[in-house]
Amino acid sequence: MENIQIKVTIGMPVYQVEDYVRNSLKCALEQDLDPIEILIIDDCGTDSSMDIVKQMQREHPNGERIRIIKHQNNLGVAEGRNTIIREARGKYIFFQDSDDLINTDSLSCLYQAAEDYQAELTYGSTNIIENNHEKPFITLPYKILIGEDALCNYIYSDIHENIPYSIWNILIRTDFLRNHHFTFPDFKAGEDLLFNEQMQPKVSRAILLPQITYHYLKRPNSLMQFQKRESINVKEAEDSLRISIIQKNYCRIVKEKPYYDLKCAKTMKGVFYSVCGILKHRHQLTGTISDKAIRDSMSHPARFLDILSFKHLRAINLTFWLMGILPPFFSIALIKFVGKKKGFIK
């Protein structure tokens, strides 16, 4: 395969997924697009996940599509994806989690759209599998977004989520990633969000497709399922607050863009939601987070006078700004009041 132009690299970090990886890898192996490669990152798990991968590499009719790179020790999913960006041989990269499923024609559908419009990013729609039931999760409209800021203007046309923050189910041009030196930050959760924050403002050609090309498996006891765990490592909550700081720095970078006011509001809405989650589950944390640390995380990326000049969502931005400058006790009280009104805190 080295002398052939590989169309797509499916990048799949593998760690402790022995109950799921066979089905995920089977979907990848049976894609109707050719030639492709499946780049498996062995992240040094202790279960039989990699035994299953190697068995399928030997025995599946398309097993030669599998290429394995082994880390020297467990580095986590973020560094696994960074290895994929460095080592991929395909014109495009498609990140697939090792417990999720794709259709036989998922890559061919995304690839054709990407080639037709020379897109840097091509998004598919997603179903979710929860408790053995499947339902729509993210259904996108059909859109061709071409031009500087076209993608971001769409993303920030609405304060509600209109595009996924996850990195899977996007066909991404490999040279686009490498030319901009994009990397995943080292967080246990939220690394997808920050990667997109880097990437999306640089995109000038993107396609959204309504076709379902990905099936996301929602597993119990994942990092995001706070409500199903008796205790939560305080580092997860601290990382969430650190991520909010980085997000707000990305806001400041695009201060001169037409979508700046909407990006501020949408970013602060996400920070507010995270803070509400911390407050809601504070009693489950293995350590303490001070009211001041929570208040400080709500500091607004824009100055008060700048917010007054915003054309969109001025009142929402001012509310978030107020949460970030009140004394900690009153800030927490306001956050809880609004959080209860919105149903984020019960």
C-alpha cells in the first residue's frame, strides 16, 4: 500500500476496549472505499484489545489495511491522535473511536463530497446507541461553506449547538492539519473541543452532510457520565476550569471577526454549563474547589465596554460578565439561580 495513494486513514487509538474493538474494527475493515488504511495506535492497555486487533489483521480478508503503531507506554487518547496526524499516509484522516461504529459506505460518502468541493473538513451526521437503542444524535443540514470565516459564521450563527464539538465523524484533509501544526492538548476530556477551537477559524472550505455516517456508543461510567459515579476525581473538575481559560483565549484571538460577540456568548454558555455541572456534583468530588476558582472561571473574555458595543446577545454576555466580577459568594448564588432556572442544577 506504500506505493499507492491512500485515500483515507482511519485513525483509531486502542486502550482497554476488548468488549468493543472487534465490532468497531470490523466496520472499518469493510468500508467500500479503496485504498484506505486503518492506523491502530496501541496505547499499552492490559486487556486483550490488541490480541483481537492482531487476530483480525491476520484473518480478515481486508486485514492488510491494518497498520499498528505501539506507544512505549500509555499516553492517552490525545497523544494517540497526535501520533495519527504525524503518521497517517492517507490524503484524509478520519478519527474513529474504538467503541463506535460506521456504515460500510461512510467513508465513500464523505470522501466523494470532500473531493467534489476540495473541502478541508467534511462533516457527517451521527446516531447515538444507548442501552441497545439507536436514535438520532446530530443531524446536520446539507451545506456548502466556502470562503474565509464561512464555517465559523455558521457555527456562531446560533447560541445553540449546531455542529458537533467532537472530532470523530469528520473527514479532515491531512495536509491541512499538518500545515497548521494542529495538535490535541493533553486532557482526559475536552481535548476535542479545544482541537476544534484551533482548527475551525482556519477552515475556508467545509461541507455538512445529513447522511448518517457514524454511530456513537454511549457507555456507562465514561468521564462525561458524572451522574452515574459515586465519586469524581477532582482533577476532572479542575481540568474543566483550565479548559475554560483556554477557550476564552481562543475567543480573544478572533476579536476582530464578525462572529466575535456570538462566539463569546456561546463559549461562556459552555463554561457556565461546566460550572453548573461542578456545582451540581460538588459533593462527589474527591477534593475541593473554592468558590473563587469557580467565580474566576466565569470571567468574560471581553471587556465591559466592548460588550456594550456588541450587536448580538448583549444581555446574555453581560449576565455572564457579571458572574465573573461579583464577589465569589454572590457569583455562586447567581450561577445557581440561573442554573436552576435553566434546569442545569436541581
